[in-house]
Amino acid sequence: MKFAVKALSSGKARAGVVHLGSCPSSIETPCLLLSTRKGLPIFISPDLLSSLPSPDSNLLQFSPLHFSEGPSPKTISSIGGLHQMVGLHEYGFAAVARDSIQCLPECGSTNKTGASFETPCGRRLIKPVEYMEMITSMKPNLWATLADEVPAWANNKRNKTSVDRTVKWLDECIARSPAGGAVFGSIVGGSNIEERKRCAQEVAVRNVSGYWIGGFGLGESMEERPSLLNAVTDNLPKDWPRMICGLGLPEEVLQGVAAGVDLFDSAYIYHLTIGGFALTFPLDRTEKIDYNYQLSDQGSDRTKINLRATVYRKDATPIVEDCCCYTCQNHTKAYINHLLNVHEMLAQILLEIHNTHHYLGFFRSIREAIKEGCFEQFQKKFVQSRREHLAADVVSV
Amino acid sequence: MALRFEVLGRFNRARAAQLTLPHFACQTPLFMPVGTQGTIKGLTTDQLEEIGCQIILGNTYHLALRPTSELIDELGGLHKFMNWPRALLTDSGGFQMVSLLHLADITEKGVTFQNRIGADIIMALDDVVRTTITGPRIEEAMYRTLRWVDRCIAAHKRPHEQNLFGIVQGGLDPVLRDICVRGLVDRNLPGYAIGGLAGGEDKDSFWRVVAQCTAALPEDKPRYVMGVGYPLDIVVCSALGADMYDCVYPTRTARFGTALVPEGVLKLKHNAMVNDTRPIDPTCACMVCKNYTRAYIHCLVTKDAMGSQLLSYHNLYYMLQFPKGDVPEWVCNAMDVAGIDISSCCSS
């Protein structure tokens, strides 16, 4: 894996380029890692994946825990690794134990032997040895070391233990590191600035290719997050990539970018999709009054629409007028409304395609803003415009 | 009449033909996947085109319920609504009828709904009785079917854009079937379906009804055996001279974790699949068999939506490619013994 920072804006936000062995093209950062379940998107079938913008959509994230009920590491090895098993040879895979959707850290059950997660197969305890066995068989392009993540309300003692444990497991994982595959050292520390700093400093001196920032999206508030993020990134070398989990919403991603994070997972697309929502917030960065959005309706909050709303029953227009995703090019709001109504799986497939496409567009605007040196304004304007819409809605009610 | 049917090749009773419908020129024999509610579960129209789907079947009853036939009409018909450029067939809505008391309404309403939905082929309302039932009910159903066909013809508002097919009923009784066939042929419909089968009757009775009907129905019009079915049944019916089939089986069985393979079925849920690194079917050229192992599909089925999708894709690919493909030799041999020669369809 190769990574380089190409531009900086507002001090810490950086635009970079990451190159992974299996991907034919380099991928620009900040970028979004698409969520998968067992290596394939949750709804978008592999032959439809290629309809998403490339190479933006070529980075996928999975959790080794997805395979806790099989196939076994031995079988996965004999198939040739994850890329081979899921037939996505020209994609990059990032392995992280936590996937923010269905593999959620359960710190109460985590102990000195391993990390515990709530999964669809029940609660699983995974030890560094087992974790590394899975990583070795799956051969992801990059992987995060096993971490002990605690929520924001964990007490200081528990938080401190999580840092000590995470660093210890980091060393154990590195010791069993397979050849090939970039190791990202995990950094935790909860909501404690000092612990965050301590952990970052410990990991910064280890022999890793990048950093995975854990423990966010577990209860900390929007207000306290920036200082916690900075406590980590201020203590990391600038030349290595930083990946994070748990910052899903656009405003949260912007906080991460402002602190100097490069790679993001997001459960946002998944939750929108299963809720029947489609993203519609404008991606165009130019100052423009959008008259459509002034005509408020029950189905929209101007950032997304709820396609279950009856107002869309006869709407023969696409979700977003000039969107070039498969869904908007081929289908109407009326059809998706019908599919949701009759509980047909195609609804989720079409929504996941559109929402992924749209969110990738959001990341593209972030990169453009950084390269133009105006990221801070971009962030301010974005957050402001969303608040304005909310205020306007309150007034109109 | 809004279709052209041209037989291009024959062997004895089996025929290969071109069925030109308003939205698509189809090659028969063909299999129609069932897209009950305006979609084939989990597959996009692009994927369906890619695997060779020519006609999709929609259920009038379900569509009339949601989103309603009026809405579909207002938005330009079902083709436009679901963005399917090829052909559609809708059933009469009668199969799912609940109450017999409102029959008088349903006969014409079924056609009206189908006119609004706009499919290339629409089915006349028939009085369907299970073949496992005996007695006067079957005769009653057969005569009622004939009377209803006349009402359907009268109610059909778009004969130049939509083809009304009549359905032959009569249970397993050759005399009743004969009366029904002759009655329908007299009405000079664009095509005919053989109904009332695929409901649990024994196979030896099943093929005899199909054989009788295909012998008596006009040569130059398509014959559609409703609800069929298993690949072997399709082979037999094609040998006997049928052209069109529909069944929920391939997609439904996919959602339960079963794949269709030349040898029969493969139950991907089974523990034996856990570490099996072979593809579902090494002879299959579909995207699923080319990229995935049984072990991987096993870990998906019944747990993740993707498992259903991939298996549905494979199963439909199998059904859609298969009537054109090679017939297993053992079937040819069995047909030989039964006195039906389909040697030209067997792999040489």
C-alpha cells in the first residue's frame, strides 16, 4: 500500500492518494469505505457494483467476524483469500473487527483474553490469535489490529484498561502479521483527552503502515468530538493514512476530515436504505437557491426523502433529477414507493445504489474543497445550510 | 390479434418458433419468471435482460391491490412503471380470488384491470378447479370457463395491443378437455393456455392432458402450459408441442437456499456445503457459478439478502438458458420408451 498527502486546507484537512495492490487505479482521499456483509454489499449485487463511480467505490470494508460461522479460515485460504472468494479482484478490502452496523463492540464482555462483539450470530469473543488467523486467510489489502473500544460513558479505570489492552493486542497482532497487507494500528481512549493522546503516542512509535481510530460513534457528543479527534491526530505522523469507524453522518465526516482523517466507514447509507430514505442534499457547491427545496412536503427534510410517503405514489420523476446512478437513470420515485409498500427487496437494492452514489459525490466535493484550499468554508456552509432548513421547517409548521 | 407466431423448426411435435409481441420478439419454447408485484424478487430489469428473460408474468390481483391498476395506467402502463422493455403477461386475477360471491364483477373487472396494466398477453378469467377433485364440479368449471371467455372478449378494450389467451380447463377428463378446446378454438383467440394442471395430480395423468390439448389446439398459435414448472416437466411438454411456461419454483426455491443443477437440485443450506469450494454447477456460465463457491453461498443463504439474490440469479439463468440447451440423454431414453421421440433435442 502506498499513501501520499497531496494538499492541505485549513491546517489539518488533507487530500491524498492511496494505492492498493489489487486496485488498478489510485484512490483519492478523504474517501468512503463501502460497507459490506461477508465481503459483498448488503444489497447491491456484484454485477451492479460496477455501475457506481470508479475508482471511488473500489474500497470495501468488512469484518472478519462476518465469517465466524464459516467458511473456515482453512477453506478461505484454499479458495485463495477474500478477493477470490467474493469475485472482486480489482477492489480493495479493509478488515476491521467492528463494522458499525452488525458487529458492535460489547465492552462489558470484553476481557483480557479478547474483544467481544454483538453479531447476528450472537455475542462473540475474539482473541488476537484467532483474529490474526482470519486476517491471514482472508488477505485483505489493509487491516486494523484488534482493539478494546469503550463507549463515551466508560469510567476512567475501564478506559485506561482499554488503552493498555489495545496496545498489547496491537503488538500481538503485529507479531503474527502476514506478509502483504498493510497493518493499521488501532487507537482508542474513549472520551478522555489524556488517554487518547497516550494511546496515539504509543501506537505512533510502532511499526505500522497507518492508523485506525476506534471508539468513536459510541456516545460522544458532536461538541466534544473535535478535541478528542485532534488529541489523536496531533500525535500521529502526518505521512501515514488515518482511518476511522463510527463517523457516519455528513457533519460527523466533516469533523473527521477537519481533524486530518483520510478513510471513513459509514453506517449511514445502510440505515437510510433500510428506512426507505434516499439522499437528496445538493452536491453542487456553488451558491444557488434551490427552488425545489422551498416547496416543502411531508416526504422531505431537504437532505433526504422518505420514499414510503404517499406523496410519491404517482411521482414519475427520478430521486434526484440529474443523478447518473443506475437507480435514477432507470426508475422513478413512484416505482420505489410501490416496491417499499409491497416489501420487495428490489427497493433496498435501488436505494443502496443511489445513496452510495450520492454519498460518494459528497466525498468528492470534500476533496475538491480541500484542493481549492477552502475546506473550512465548505464545512461551515454545509453545516449552516442544513441547520437553516431545519429552522425554516420549524417556522413553517 | 396483436401477435405473430411463426414456427421455424420442428421435430415431430416439438417446435421452435418466433412469437412476435408488441414489446418484444420472443423465441419459443420459453420460460416466464413470475414477477408477482411488478418485480422479480431481488433482481433488476438489467439483470433479467442479461440472463435472457423475454417475458415476465405479473399478477393482476396483487397489482390491482397495490399500487392499483388505475395508478399503473396513469403512469403509462406496467412496462413503463417497472421499466421493462420486453414483454409482459398478466394473469386474470382469478387464481387468487377469495370470494365466489362476487364472480359476476370479477370476470369483466379482471380484463379491465389487465387493459390498464397493459401487458402484451392477458389471460381470460377461468374457473380453476384442482385436478385432485372429482365429480360434477369439473364439468361445471369447464362450461363456466367457456361462458366467461365470451364475456372477457366483449370486455377487452385493446385487442390490437394486447392478446387475450383462453385457458383450457376440464380436469383430467379427456371428454371435458375436448369440449373446452373446441369451444376455445371456435373463438379464434391469439393463443391458448392449458390450465388446471401443476396442482398435485400424478405425472402420468398430467402429460396425457398436455398431449391431448396440444394435439387439438391449432398449430399456428402459441400454447402456454400454466404453472409448469420443474425443468423435466418443461422438457416433456415441449416434446409434446407446448411453447410457453411459467412457475414460481426457480425463484422461490432460491430463497430457501436451493439451486437448480443439471442433476436436479443442490441444497446450499446443507452442512456438506460448508467447505465445498466447487461452484454450484461447473457447466453453468452464469455470473454466480463463474465467481462463487458453494461454501461462500452456503454462508449467505437464509441469512443474507445477497444469498437469495445470487441463487435467484443462477436459478433463473438455468431456466432461461435451459430450454434452448441440451436435453440430458437419460430423458431422451425415457421418452423413447414412452413412445415420444425427441432425439433431435438430445445432446449428440
